[in-house]
Amino acid sequence: MAIFFDTHAHLDYPDYAPDLAVVIARAQAAGISKIISIGTTLESSERAIQLAENNPGVYAAVGWHPTDALTAPDDLRPALRELARHPKVVAIGETGLDYFRPPSAAGGSAEDDVKYKKRQAEIFRQQLEVAAELGLNCVIHQRASFDDTLAQLKPFASQVRGVFHCFGESVARLEQILAIGSIVSFTGIVTFKNSQNVRDAVAATPLGKFMLETDCPYLAPVPFRGKRCEPAFVKEISETVAQVKNCRLADLSAATCRTAQEFFPKLG
């Protein structure tokens, strides 16, 4: 059986409270040997660490999601720094920028939109600073914000690499990411009938420059689309990616696991 990692899961979400042990066991049975549970606030990050402490194959990333920027503490760095020193914390994130649903879309003003974007940028910068200080890489979230996200990451590129998770952008944007030493990761979207653009990006990304993830509980691949996603489904994602890359599952396993271990130095 080919071994894979789920490099982006949200195991602390309430979706898994009833059966988390079974979910993790199913992942192991499917050959998913390591899972990174991603923090989205300080509290979520603490839960991710607790999951990592209680489950040998689970690791954590700690960070603050951009859509929650307005509720972030003024200075996130001290608390984040403390969390990130845990031996099973492998990255900072997820962090980045998200302009998809600005306050004006829910009745807010243009001034509210400016404040929202400014606060996201401040929180993103704080997390990049902690990552650089501690020698960790970042799990990057960007939605409707690619140019600004890349521009904010670039000054840190000599110290911090990013993985643009759930990648679904153009090949031209992929090339911009690779040019600064960062990488991408692909989800179950690659299996969706209407997602040829994602398969095009997979085809264009060299082995060694991407990882696999579920972003569970979201984005379950075919044939589970519409159901709760879980780490075991990396198996289905890997099968589609191997077809697109015209490579053996064993070669994809070796490349993506090696990439993850290089990107997350504390993964072990």
C-alpha cells in the first residue's frame, strides 16, 4: 500500500467529536500515516496541539485564519511563539489573506472593507515574523487575494517558505509561487468534474513541489463529494493526481512524503 500524508486537516472541528478515534484509524488503514491538524485561532491551535499529543501520527500547525482577523489580539506574536515551540508543532498557519466576503457584502461600508484588509495584513505579518524567528514555514490561505498575499510573503522568502494550500489558481500563478521557493498543495477538488483548471495545475507542478491534503471536513473527493471529508480520502486524491501526472502511486508517495518532510522540518 502506498503511504501518504494529509498535510492539512481540521481535526479539532466539532464534525469529528463523535468519532475522532475511528476517523484516525480509518486514515491509518488507508495508508495515511501522518496528519497535520491546522489551527485557525489560538484556541483552535491549542486543540490541534492536544490532538497531536494524544495521537502519535498527528501533528499541529498553529495560526490565526484571516477571516477571523477582526477578533485577533492586537499582538498575536507572544502567544503564537509559545505555542509554536511545542515539539509537534510543524508550521505556522493557516494564515494569509481572504477578500472573498468583505464586510460590504453583508451590509458594511467601504471603510469597513479597508479596515478588514488592513487587519488581515497586520495579523499575516505577525505570523510571518514568528515563522522567520522560529525557523518554521507557513501554511498559506489566500482567497480572492492572490497578488496581495504573494506580495506580503515575498519579503520573507529568504527565511520562510509558504505552502499555498487548496491550490486552484492558474499555472501562471503557480509559477510565481515556485519562483520564490514556495510550494502548493492539492485537495479533493482535483477529482471534481468541473475542475480541469486544478488538474492543469497538477500537471504543471513538478514532483517535489507539491503536497496532498484534504482540508477536511471540507471538499471530500469523488466518490464522497458532499459528505464529510476525512484524512483517509487522501487515498482517492492521490489516485487522481497519479493519473494526471502519469506516474506510479509509489513514486507519488515518495515525492509527496519527502516534500512534506522537507517543508515541515519537525514532522520527523
